[in-house]
Amino acid sequence: MTRPSFFKVAAIGGTAAWLAVFALLPFLLILVVSFLARDPSSFVAPSFSLEGYAGIGDGAFLRIFLDSLAWAATTAAACLLLGYPFAYGLARLRTKRKNLFLLLIIIPFWTNSLIRTYALVFILKAQGLLNTALLGLGLVDQPLEILYTDTAVLVGLIYTLLPFMILPLYSSIEKLDPRLLEAAKDLGAGRFRAFFAVSLPLTWPGILAGTMLTFLPALGMFYVADVLGGAKSLLIGNFIKNQFLTARDWPTGSGASVVLTGIMILLLLFYGGSGKGAPRKPEDIGA
Amino acid sequence: MALVYLFLYLPIVVLIVFSFNNSKYSTGWKGFSLRWYGELLSDTQLLDAALNSLTVASLSATCATILGTLAAWALHRYDFKAKKLFQTGLFIVIMSPDIVMGVSLLMLFVAVQLEPGFVTLLLAHITFSLPFVAVTVASRLAGFDKHVVEAAQDLGADEYETFRHVILPMVMPAVLAGWLLSFTLSLDDVIISFFVTGPGYEILPLRIYSMVKLGVKPVVNALCAIMVAATVVVVFASQILLKEKK
């Protein structure tokens, strides 16, 4: 073997092998386990069973599952509503400070999300900043109970995931040629018409990327519900975690993981099918 | 716009301010004090966890950077049959839910009877960082003039030499940014680490997680404040690296 082809083989083979062993193989393992029977002594018994999915068809899980999807969708929608005008404003800024403002969005993006979740406790707790402010302003008579409620979990999810929405939105809005909006105005479109006919379709890849990057993690972030929430199994993530660590029911945990991956694949296919293709460049996903 | 910044930063600022609060109960301001930082220094369990975190983060970042850079170069330079599959694979690893990756790696390690701890943590962290390095370096490579490679090979460099002496120096800022990215990803990860490490090897986010669940000690605030400060430094550093030569 000559040296150039050796290097080529090493470069491609090394990384491909790594992904095969540590990404593909574990996933196949989940798939297999989800079709096995439960065995209290050694996690799984080597016999085919649909128990793993039976637990999912069960009413209690179905509720968690649908609730969880609703929570994630609400989170993504709220992030979009908050993030779009913000990203638009940021992309249209005409100042030298623009990069600094952008960097200020990136910092929370890389700050430990557990720490950021924990920081919210200071704001939301009974004697926290929010209640102190509301009491001080005379808007409420007694402290609102926000911490350890579902509202707190929702606020927590929006708070941790908002930068994941803003960054892809920003990069797609940034690419939008402002002359197209001028053209739309010249042709008689009002602001709303121009937005819905020009801006929205052209920034659609950013909207989809941001929605995926907020929706998917929102389903799995069990620690947000643990730190801020009251209910224990609010999210699919909490459910999966409990199946693996508390209930020791691997087939059901695996089944739920497979379903979650299925949702991801559906979203990716939807994204790929929406005309623009999957984001291949890091800018597309804001990385 | 200002409201969004307020929303993003207010909790962090409040947390940092309260890390200097001279009170056992973090409600109400009892004067400025560095006592929690002092107590942090004598908390060996926390310091061990911090050291473990830094060890795993720097080692996994280094491995992920080497593999990710090679992957990016392979994708840029060569045409091979499974290229599309390979690209899709990288993308799927980025997108796949953390919790699924966590439990699937847990099962893999249990299946091969690998004791959860340092090694499993390292392997997991390399895996989730690798694609991020690959896309960071790939985006830098995308703007490259292919003639540079031809010129190097006309001058007699083989594939390895071309990569080592021509390409690598040119993509170095992106490689370093990729390293810093993996380093922070590793420090920040909660979900995957939660599943792949055992009680014998505790890392900082998981230590914080259990402390937060057990009841808040102000020493956590000091620790979190330090981690936020460290992140700010790393983010600024990586941005400067990426800006260079743009």
C-alpha cells in the first residue's frame, strides 16, 4: 500500500469506524433491546417481545408523550415568537457593535444549561427577584408560586433553548438581500405583505432549523423539569431516564428512545423535503 | 431587543451577584463577601469533580479535534462511495437527542462490560464533539482554492505531507476553534454524562445537579459564577480565532 492511499484510508476509515462503533452500533442496540423482554436480574431477556412498545401504547405513557410533545411545541413556538423579531433586528443592525451583540447571544449558547436553569431559580422562587419586583410595584399582594410548577418548566425550557432559535434565524435573515424587500415595496406590497411573501419564505430554512434545535432538545431535557418542575415525568426525557435508572425497564426505555429518534427522523425528512435540503454548513444550524 | 438580552442575562447576573452574598440562605442581601469562594477552595469533593471535568474536556477535545479535522479533510479532498452516508451520519449525530445518545451509549458500555467512569465518559464526549469539529473545519475548508493542493503535489508532496504542511496550517484557526468548541461542549454536557459515568468518577455538572437537587448551598453559586466566567473567556477566544483571516 502506498502512503497517499494509506493516509486516505486512515482519514476516512478512522472517523467512519468511530461513528460506526459509538453512534451507529449503540443505536442498533437500542433498537434490538426495544424488542426484547424485560428481565429483572440482567436488564433484558433474550426473547422477542413487544412489551417495550406495549408500555408506550398504555394510557399513562401516551399522556406523558402527548403532553411532552405539546410542551416542546409550545417551547419552540415561544422561542420563535421571541426570537424572530430579535434576530431580525440584530441582522439589520448597522453598527460596529453588531459582532459584540452577536457574541452576547453565543455566550448563553455555550454556558452550561444546568447552571442557567439553576440561575432561573433565583428569579422564580417565592422570595425571588420576580416576586420582589411584583410586590414592590404593588402588582400582586402575595408572592406568586411559580417555582416547582409547570409554568416554571416552560420558562426554563424557553430560557435554555432561546439562543438555539436565534442563531439559525439570524444567519438566514442575514443572508436575506434587503433589495428584495425594497423591490416588494416598489411593487406595492405593504409591510405585512412583504414580510409574508418575501421575508418569511426566504428565511424558512432558518425557521425550520431553529424549530428543530429547540423542539428536539425540549423533549429530552429532563434536568429542567427536575430542577424547576413539580411533576416528575413531565417530559419524554424524564420518562426515559426513569425507565433506565429507577424502574430498570430497559425495553420500555428503549422503545421510548426509538420513538423519540423516529420523531427526529421525521423532522429531518420534513426539513430535507422542504426544498432547501438539510443544513450542511455549521452556519445553518448556528454552530 | 433589550428585553431578550435582559431575559437571557438577568438570571445569570443575579446568580453571580448572590455568589458574593454573605448569607447562608440566598434570600436577601447581607453584604459583600468572598466566603463562598473560600469555602469552594476547601471543598475537595467539588474540586475533584472540577479537575475530572477539565481532564475529560481537554482529552476528549483533543481526540475529537484530531478525528474531526481528518473527517473534514476526507470529506473535502476525497470522493468515495459512502460520502453522502458519512455526511448524513455526522449530521445525525449532531441532531440526535442527547438522551437517546446517553442511554444507547450506556447500553453499549454495559454490553461490553466497560465499567462506567473515566473511559466511558471520554469515549462518549469524543463522539458527540467530533461532528461539531468536523463542520467547523469543513466550513473553513469550503472556501479553499483547490489549486493550493495541486501546487503542493506538483512540488512532490504526498497526501500526508500536503495535509500536514499545507492544509493544516491554513485551517489552524478553525481547528483551534473546534477544540475550544469541543472543550466547552464537554464541560457543558449534562444529559449524556449523566448516563455514562458512575459514582466513582464525578464531574462538575453532575455534582452541581445533585447539589441543586439536595438543597442549595451558596457554594454552588460561587462555582457556577466561576464556570460562567470561564465560558465567557473561551467564547471570546474562539470568536477571535474564527475571525482571524476572514
